[in-house]
Amino acid sequence: MVDDTLMLKSHPGWFAAGEMLNWDAPTGGYLLQGCFSTGMAAAKGIEGWLTKNLNC
């Protein structure tokens, strides 16, 4: 499972995006947009995690 920043709960510092996520809804051709959107969300989660944990 992932948290709201798309970080894996069992592996702190590891983030998932795109087809790695299990979507239970039909995407109807919007799979690429879903991948782009989750990629951006994961990137923001990574940035926040790095700032918090590495004092960047």
C-alpha cells in the first residue's frame, strides 16, 4: 500500500507511480494521463520526504 504522497508504507523513501499502482477503475484511454499525474504527485512526495529527512 501507499500513503497520500505515494510512498510505499512498508518501504519509507520508496515511491510508486504510473502502472505500478493498482487502479480499480476503468481508465478509458486515460492511462497515460494517470501515469503523468501520479508521476508528478510522487515527485512532490519525494521532494517533501527529502526535505524532511535529509534537511535539503
